[in-house]
Amino acid sequence: DVHGLPCIEKIVTSVEDTPEPISTHIIGTIPNWINGNFLRNGPGKFEIGSHGFNHWFDGMALLHQFKISNGQVAYKSRFLSSDSYQSNKEQNRIVVSEFGTITMPDPCKNFFQRFLSRFELPKPTDNANVSFVTYKGDFYVSTETNIMHKVDPETLETTQKVDWSKCIAVNGATAHPHTEPDGTAYNMGNSYGTKGAYYNIIRVPPTKEAEEETLEGTTVLCSIPAEDKTKPSYYHSFAMSENYVVFIEQPIKMDLLKIATGKLTRKSISEGITWNPRLNTVLHLIHKQTGKVSSVRYLAKPMSTFHQINAYEEDAFLIIDLCASDDGQAIANYNIQNLRKSGEALDEVYNTLCRVFPRRFVLPLNIDPSTPYNQNLIDLPDCTAMAVLTGKNKVFCTHEDLHGEDLHKYGGLEFPQINYGKYNTHPYRYFYGCGFRHLVGDTLLKMDIQGKQMKVWERPGLYPSEPIFVPSPDATEEDDGVILSVVITPNKDKSTFLLVLDAKTFEELGRAVVPVNIPYGFHGTFTSTA
């Protein structure tokens, strides 16, 4: 157990946006070869009028741009002009329900009208505050509903609202698509019909045929029925290797009836999500070219995973690296009230959370009638992961830890990133992430899979966010490049900074100090303009 955690309530304090670029104060050196925009997304407004949001995932999306050029950095931010944001602003109350917050009744309606409004289905939010993604060369901001927004990466202005369900029969999609070198994107989304819930693998073409195009040409590669038709699994992302998409059906369940009747019962979506540790985790393999789902059921003990690290094929095995914990109740703990606690109350919240660690699963691909039962099928060198055929087309998988004992003292690892452009779907050696000795990241970590070594960047009172790897122009090795991370300073006013580390040595090269406060965000991306 941890005691004496510092209060970090400033990381969930509302800020104003900064739509006009402002200069930053450079300490050290920002390498001249970095030219482009580092784009970040996350919540920036936690109250509307006198009403506050309940959950960290509910805050109004604030988009950030760090424009890096010739060793200098300019910063700007802009609230996403979503329907949710505009409606809330106009009426000065929470009009659209979010993940953990139910809409406030309209005071202008009479009692009977307010009563009737509770029987309406909740309208999905378009508050896309999770990530920046690209489809067909265009930038979008995304959450997990059916609505995304196309955004101009230069001005951060919202240019178009795009609805997945207008192109294909899905009710939403993740904020973590995978992209192939040619630009083809894969994603996942649920659909709900009379036969229950289905998980859909989605493929988006690499290029546009007309300038105004968005998701036209998108197809559903395959549909997988949920194990429990009225309680599909929640998933935040999925894995992809060269030939396969891997969907992890984890025992975090969404009660569709509870969610659909949320307005009537005054329950938020988050209250319809539960962890069921009596269920195993199921890993579904889908072939990307044919859309065929493997007849082999790969099982693992109950676990919770938000982010995959990488996946690749080697010697008739599929290797999946991900960040996982043995408990799926973490989502509920990230309500804003908990993030604003201090003293023993804050320690108690942190100590009830299950730590997240990097793990490797190895799935044997060649299962046939001659495959022996009840023995480990994995014969890769230096691999302690196991896979055992326990019944017809049923393989039980046990993970290998992708870390040494030293990671425990840094609270585990989340927000993993790799040299994605060169090494996604391929064998790789390094990944980067945040250590979690607090409710948010408080260190940056570089993990070396060979020998399970790690490098650490840490400074007391500073809270770095997701590290993004940017390769150097003449890179010959996997870790030739820099790490970009926005570092939040909740105990020091207007001193947030963009940190630049040498990815190889993990030493600080420079920082760009921003003279405004920035809340702790979720995900980002770097786009080169050179």
C-alpha cells in the first residue's frame, strides 16, 4: 500500500482554451530536425454552469497543438465544437449525458414534460475527447460512440461531424484504430439487433476518391456474436498483426438494458458496466484478408486490458503484447470526486486499484487433429508464456510478464507506445509508457524486452502523459529518435511543459514551458510537416 500521495486535483480543473498560438520558453534544446505538430486530446472543462461532470471521461474535449519548428515550440488549444459542447454552453447546464453523468432535466419544461423525457433513449454524445486518429489522410478526433469530428490539424477547428452508422451498421467504434503502411485502417464497433449484440471488425480504405469523402467505402470484415447477447464485453482497443485482427473479449460487461433505460432510472452508462471475474477472457482471431474467424477458442484467465502494445507472427505463433490487470473495476474509480481527494482518502482510492502490467500471450496458429492435448505447445526460445490444448479447438493461454521486478516499485505501466511506423505488426524490442505510482502517470518508462531492462525519467511533483515516439530522419535503429510527452505540474501554476527525451538514452534534451494551465489528457499523435 502507498501512503502520503500528493493531491492532484488541479489536473481535473477546468481551463480556458487558447485558440491563438502563444510562444513557449525553451529550456535545453529541442532538436532542429523535429518539424511538425504534436496533437493531444483530453478533457478540459469539468463543469457546465453550476453542474459538474461525475467522471474523468466526461469532461468537454480540449484539443491541443504543439507546433515544433527549428528548435522552437508554439502552443494553441481549442475546445471541440461538438453538439454536446454547444448545447451545454447555450443552456448553461449539462444537456447531453456522458459516460458517467446523466443529463440535467430542462428547467423550462413542466413536470409532465420532464417525466416523459425520461422515457427517451439516451442520445449518444459526440464529445470526442479520447484521441486524434487518421482515416484516408484526414485527421479526426474520436471517442467510442458513433460520432467523430474531422479536425483541421493546423487551426484545430472542427470541420465536419461524421457518423459511422451512416456508412456501416455499427453503433460506435473505438478511438484506437490500427493503420497499415498503405493507409488502410482497421477498427472495431458494436451493433445491436433482435439477435443481440455483435462485435464488428471494420476496414476503412486507404485513400479518398473525392476530396469531400469521409468513411465512404468502409466495410464490415466480419461480425462476432457476443457470448452473452444482452451483455457484450466492453473493449477500448484491439490488437493487429500482419495477417490477423485479435479481439479480446474480456469479462467487463455492458448491461444493455440498464444502459438503454438509464434516463428512466437516472443511471449513467458507467453504472451499467460490471466486472465478472467468474468468466474467462476469450481471444478471437480474425484473418484480415478473408474475414474468417478462427474456429479455435483461445482462453485466458479473467483480465482487464485497455491498451495493446504490439502483435506479430513468428514461427506459426501469434505473439500479443498488452497492458493488463487482474481486476476490471478501475473505470469506476476514475470519477472526478476521487481525483480531487487528498490525504488518506486519496491513498485509499489508489490502494484499491489493481496495478496494470505489460504481458505477452503466445497463440499457436497450427491447431489440427494431431495437436497433442494437455501439454505446452510453445517452443519459442526464452519464452515462458504457455498455451495448452484442453479440448477440441480450445486452447488455454498463460501469459509471460514483459517486465522485471523493478517495475512494481513504479506502480506498473500504462499508455504504451512503440516505434509504430516501422515496428507495428513486426518483431520489436522497445516500448514506452507511463509508470503509475499515482492515479495518473508520474514517471516515463522505456522497456527493453531483451533482458527485461528499463530506463526511467522522473521528477517529484511532475506528471507526464502518454509518451509518443518520433523517429529521427536518418534512423537506423529502433530507438533512434525522441520521446514527446506533455508534463503536467498540478502544484505549480502555469508551468506545464512539452518534454523531449532522447529515446535511446532516455535523457532529457529540452522542454518547452507553456504559460497556461493544461489538464491531464489521454492520447496524442505527432504529424510531420517536413
